[in-house]
Amino acid sequence: MRQVVAWFVLITLVAFLVTGALLMHPFGYPPADMDDYMIANSQAETANNNVVAAVLFDYRGLDTLGEATVLFTAVTGVMLLFRALKKREKKT
Amino acid sequence: MEFLTLHSPILIVAVPLLAAFITPLISRIGNRFRDTVNVSLLSFVTFLIAILAVDIYANGTRVYTFGATVPEMAIPENYMVPVRIMFQVDGISIFMGLTTTVVTLAALIYSLNFLKGQTGQDRFYSLLMLLYVGMIGLEFTGDMFNLFVFLEILSIAGAGLASYRTNLADAVEGGFKYIVISAVSALLVLFAIGILYGQYNLLSIAALANTMQFNMLDMIALAMLAIAFFMKLAGVPLHMWAPDTYAVAPAGITPMIYTSSAASMYALYRVTFTLYGGQFDTMAIGWIVIILGVLSMFIGVMMAIHQTDIKRLMAYHAISQSGYMLLGVGVGLAVLTDPAAMANYGRDAMNGGIFHIINNALYKGMLFLTAEAIFFRIGTRDLNRMGGLGHNMKWTTIFFIIGALAISGIPPFNGFASKLLIYESVFRFNPLLSVIAMFVSLVTLASFTKVFYSAFTGPEMPAYKEVREVPRSMLIGMGIMAACIIFFSIFPGLVVDTIVAPATEALIDQAGYINGVMGAVP
Amino acid sequence: MLSKIVRTISNQLILFILVFGLYIIMHGHVTPGGGFQGGAVIASGVVMLIVAFGSSEIKKSLRESHLSVVESSGALIFIGMAFAGMGTIFFYNFLVGTPVFGGIPPTGPNPGHVWTGGVIPLMNFGVGLKVIAGLSAVVLAMALFSSGEEMEE
Amino acid sequence: MMQYIPYNIPFIAVALLVGVALFIIIFKRNLIKIVMGIAILEAGVNLFLVTLGYRAGGVAPIYTVTPEGTMVLPVPQALTLTSIVIGVSVIALMLTMVMYVYRHMGDIDAKKSRLLRG
């Protein structure tokens, strides 16, 4: 029973995804209002030749801060788990 | 002061972030110093959020664009779409922000004594701050991709904290379950963001809502977003991770993970109301939300009855209470396009559902804290092995009674205020739903009466003769929440008028949200 | 620990990996690359050392508490640059037009100059430090755990 | 719809990749395989993001000694970079937890665990 439900869910999801893929804009011709602004203005506004770096650290700087935070969080989490426990803690 | 008001939206996120980054450095100076710094920084953030709240209730939505020359200038000069990331803080955002901050402050103070003498404290506090950053950023942001990033921060921090007690197999498994669910739901969100970005080349929520065309692809994206956030908020039938994770998370963290589910609920509301505001078949979607809410309510409470682990029991009640919030807001969603019904009862239902979020975060959080206090003293979560604790743990007993009465909707507590709003308005929508809600409330009362009798009353058990009251910081943590509950119980009308009604208004008023960013553009 | 040949070669290679990684970090605003990519390159060099010498040998020279300090300082440099823009607004690129990294490149294709980019090279540097320390710490901790040794507190 | 099919092969590849990943996550019970499934899901989503930004005949969006011509979109590349780093972080934490589960259980089969069975 579980298997049947799981297969049903999976096939529905994949069917949706393939339909979505067929409905997307033609590959290679995306709409580009926001990106064109960045390509045109990154040199003047951020003094930057690398537009991707300008997007990462200036236009979408908070995302990169968040991304660095995610990495920090994961490292802190891994270190928290791998800490050496004291004898007293191990008992409970 | 003007500087603080102007920059408060980002300072609220950046100051705890700074605290998280410096915690590994300053803990080399000493544990007391680290605790002092963390508590004072979080108190400063609480002050900031109060300033921001006053400003927003007086002057309306605040937009803060990163890296621009003026905070309100979301769209560059002579251009028609927003390019930079912006925070957009309106009534519902600040409402959720207040909830999160109160719970976090209580949890942090509670943890101070709880963790004394254990290993890994600096990393624990660092992650606690990061979990707060994740929640508050998710609530403030006005950008879809930014929302995804903050969702990941809160998931990773929550999972790391949930498996804090690595010596227990259950703890690691609960954390693993949480992170698998979080990763899958976050990737679904990212996929939906990709679909929206591919069609409109926009990432800002307001700009997307402005240009949305509601074709087939948008509906697929909506379905993905809804499934993902529903998974994160632990509604039935995607609730299986919640009891395991809530039960094993250490003290203070369980209320915060629970609040992060509420933040996912906020994200769900933000997507359905603001991003897709009312342009789809609201009646059908509203009914789906209502049915899922009623299912969560009913199944949650039924599963809770026969639990013997006190925290699992409370976790199932948490699922059941989420159902009330979904029910209230679902009724509002169902009649969103019908102004007469909206004015008649829809607004009240949404008020009730949203008021229930903060009430529930407070009393559910406090109940989790009392359960951890018991665990702290007697070392078990099994109800059958408890008894007679009321003799020695007087304050904990009082806090438990307050929480239990509030969650069961007994007048005059705040749970009754929000539930009454839901009952009344839902009754006018569909009487049967209201009856089910009342029934669930009765079962909740029965279940908590059972817990109260088996844990606190009865003769003093010989094994627990030496049990003392928990240390002071834990009492202060619980006391902060109890004080808020009592305040909300005495002045429910005031609270609904000042903070809940603006939140409801912000959800309904999609045009206002869009104008906050796109205002200058014809 | 692997054979002497492997150890000698990785001892020599690590220098080149360091230089290449630093180049990628410091030129992130002119050519493809940046803090994350360069940091990952150097962290992979550390992984190579762990494989060649064994985790317990590396643990003696690369202490986990030091890595944690480096990681925190990298994060602080990054968020500090963001805070420094707060005279105008958070994340404002306040160094554009100043002598430090402030040169504005001509519009359109050009040969590229290192002293451009405003705060971006500094942020790249901070992120680079963070990624090096963070990824090395994770790999080292996993290697130590699977070889049965306890971490230091 | 039909006229898009030759152009949209990358998107269909994404759909199939995500389908494979969902299959693994739903049906496999080995914890390492679940982690692998999530890694594949991430790869699929990253591929989706980066294909969104491709412009026919475009060059990389970096002005340093670049040929003249249209540039591909920079934002999807930045988003992909962010999402890759996030993916690495999530997988690192997951593998840590799997290592602990193995230490406690001596096994990484979810059927043998009390909590992970469901």
C-alpha cells in the first residue's frame, strides 16, 4: 500500500516537472531585464570588471553574507557534534 | 536614535550575526563574559525591534535596500525593476519578529544555567544566535532567494542544535530526520524560485507579485512552495519528523525550533497571500488549507493522548495547535475575494489564527521549558516514572499550570482569547468546523490534566526526595514567557488591536506591499 | 600515513596549491574566481596533506581551536566591510573612488586592473580565510572521528 | 509546445535528474543513499539554475579582455554559486550525523532504527 502511494506521488511529481520543463522559455533566450541592468552598470557602479563578483558582493551582497553564514553554521554544527564529551555527560 | 531607527531592520539581523561570529573568540576570555555579551546583545536587539515596531505601527511598511544610496530606493533611477536585495518589514513581519525575539530571549536566559558544566557551550550559543538570525531574516526579507538562504540558515542551525546530546542515539536520529526534511523542502523552494526567475527575471517578492501572470508554470511553483513550507511547519500528513526532533532537542531549543515552524507558516502565508494574492481559486485553496488544518488538529491531539514521553506528548499537541492557525487563516483565504464575508467574519478568523501564533509560541514554549526543567532534575522524560514533583518544584508547577490552562483554552487565559475568535468566526463560515475545534480543545484539556496528575500531584516519591527547584536563570526564562502570557490574558483586546490587526491588514493588503517597492513606477 | 614518495611530493605540491589558491582569491574581482573558489582550492590542498600524512600527524600542527579563530576573523572581516558601509547603508560599496581599490575601470572590455572593485577584494579575502579554515576544520574533524580519536575541546 | 522540445533538452534533463533524486529519497532506506539522493537533487537544481541564465552565443560576464558580444546572465551564476556552497554545508552536517548513527547503531540501515523507520 505504502509502495503504491509512493509510486503515485513520484510519478505525479515527475510528470509535473516534465510538463514544466516543456513550458519553460526556449533554452538560450531568457528574459533579462534585471540582468541587463547589472551587465550595463556594474563597471560604473561597483568599479568591477567581473560582473558575477559584482552581483555576489554588491547587488546581492546579503545573499553572500547569508551563504558565508550557512558555511559558518555548518562548520560550527559539525564541530559541536564532534566535540569530546566529558565522562559525566556520557552516562545519561 | 535617528540612526538606530533608520538602520534598525538590518541591525536586528546583523547584531546577532556579529554575536555568533565573535562568540568563539570571546569565549576564550571566559564563560561569564561570553554569557554577559550574548545576553546584552540580544537585549539590545529586543530594544531595536521595539523601536522598529513603534515606527512601523506609526508610519507603515519599511523598505531597506542593501547597497543603494537611499534605503527606500529599491529601484535604480530610470529603471523599472528592483535590482538589489531589500528587506521589507510590514505588520505581519514585525509581528513574527516580536514573537521570535521574546521566545529567543527566554530560551537564551533559560539555557545559561541549564548548560553549566557541559561541553561545547560556545558553539551552542553561536548556533542559537544563528537560529535566531535565520528566523528573523526569513520574516523580514522581501526577496525570494534571500528567503531561501535564511531558510537554510535556520534549518542547519536547528539540526545541529537538535542533535546536541550526541551520546544519545535518538538525538542524532532526530537531528538527521530534521535536516533531511529541511534539505528537501529547501531545494523544492529553490526549484520554485528558479521557475519564477526563469519566467520573469525577477527575485523581489513585490515585483514578482506585480508581474505574475498565473499560468501553468506559476501554479507548479505555487504547489512546490506550498508543499515545501507545509513540510517545514509539520502539518499532517507531513508531520512525522516533528515529535522525534522536538523530543530530543535540548532545553531552550525546542521552543525555538517550534517558532521556526511558525516562521515557515509565515512564509506559507506570505506566498499565498502576497505573492499569489487572490488571483487563483481562493475558495478551493482555502478549503484545502482548512481541511489540512482540521486534520492536523484532530490527528495531533489523538496521537498525543497515549504518549508517555512528556516531550513527545507536547510535540503532538504542538502539531494539533498548528491546525488552529491553519484553520483560522484558511477561512480568511477562502473568503478573500468576497468583501461582505470578509468584513463579516473573514477578518476575525484571520485575527484569531494569527493571534494564536504568538499565544502558542509563548505557552507551548513555556510548557516545553517546564518539561525540560523536570528532565533537568530527575533525568527522565517518562511520565510513568514521575510523581509528586509539585512538593519540591513549586515554581515549575505554577508555570506548568498556567501553560496547561492556556493551551486548553480555559478563560481567562490568552489561549481562550484567540480560540474564541476562531470559534465565533468559523461558526459563521461552517458550524461543523467550529464544533470539531471545540472538541479538540476539550481533548487537549483532558490530556494535560493527565500529565499534571501523573507528574506533579500525589505523594512525594522516595526517589525524588532530594529534588530541588531548578536554578534561577531557568526560572527567569520561564518567567519571561509567563509574564507575557499573563499580560496577553489580561489585555487581549489591546493586543489584538495594536499588533494583530495590522498583521492581518498587511496580509490582505497585497497592493500596499507591492507599492512599497514599485510605488514610483507607473 | 602513505609512502614516502607521496609525502615528499605533497610536501612540494602544497606550496603551488597555496599560491594558486591565493591568486584566485585576490583576483576574484578581475578574473573568474573569488573567495569561495580559492578557499576550496586551498582546503583541497589541506585534504591532500591529511590523506598523505594521516590525520593525527596533521592535528599536531593544525589545531582546531586555531582554525576556529581564523574562521571567525574571516567572517568578521566580511561583516565588518558590510558594517563599514553603514555611513550610507549596509553593504554600500564605500571604497569606490578612493585610492584603496577604488579605481573605476573604463566601460566595456579592458585589460583589467587589480586596484579596482571597492570593498569586493577585501570581502573576497575575508571569505577566502573563512572557507579555508572552515572546510579544513570539517575534513580534519571527520578524519579524526573516523580514525577513532577524540577532538580537543 | 512541440516546437520548444529541441531547445528545451536541458530542462528535461533537469526534470529527470530531480525525478531520480526523488526516487532515491522516497524508496531507499540506506542513510548514505538518502544523502546521495539529496546531493543529486542539489545537482539537479543547480543545473536548472545555471541553464536558466544561458543566452545563445553569449560569453562569460567578465569584462577583462573579453570578446565583443552578448553576455550570459550573471545572476543565475551567482545564485548557483550560493546554492553550491549551501549544498556542501548541508551534506557535511548530514554526513556527520550519519557517522554518529553508525557509531550508535553499528549500521546505517534506517529499517533497524526505531525513529528513522517511518
